[in-house]
Amino acid sequence: MALVKNYTQIPNELFQNQNLDIKAIGLYAYLKYRSYSGNAQKSFPCQKTMMKELGIGSSNTFKKIVDELIKNEFLKVKKGSIFTGNSSYDLLIPKKCENDTC
């Protein structure tokens, strides 16, 4: 039976990239789960909510995880302001890995 609702698709390249920590993979999966616009490629959750729901203890740890996803071209972040609120997280379509390694 094919899944038609209540699931989240995660790109295989996320798991094939040997530079990503499991926390980075988890954050990407969470953002994908929470995405609802731009063909499910944009997400706007509050940092405090993400940290609480994912069990991330500090803002520094959260920033390191986000930076890892940005460095490996899986995420683009547009910082929120006092006017716009939460940051915008663009989930990038990862590049194909050669020989199943990145």
C-alpha cells in the first residue's frame, strides 16, 4: 500500500553525506516535517520550539547544527527581524553524491 498522507520524504543524499552529524540529519528531517510552503521546501518554526522538541540544550549547539547544514549546502537561513518574527529555513535539494559518498 502506498503512503498518501502523514509522512515526510527525506532525500537519500542526506544520509549519504558523510560530513553530517546525526543531529544535523535530525534537524533537517524536523524542518522538512514542519515545512508547508514552497513545495515543502520552506519552514518557519521558532528556534525555541525546535530546541525544545528536538532536545537541543543550548543556542550554541543549535547554531553549530544549523551551520553544519549550511556548510554542506542542505540549508539556507534568512534571519527573522523584530518585524517579521521567526527565521525562514530553506531546505535545499542536495547535490547527488558520487559513489554514494559526499
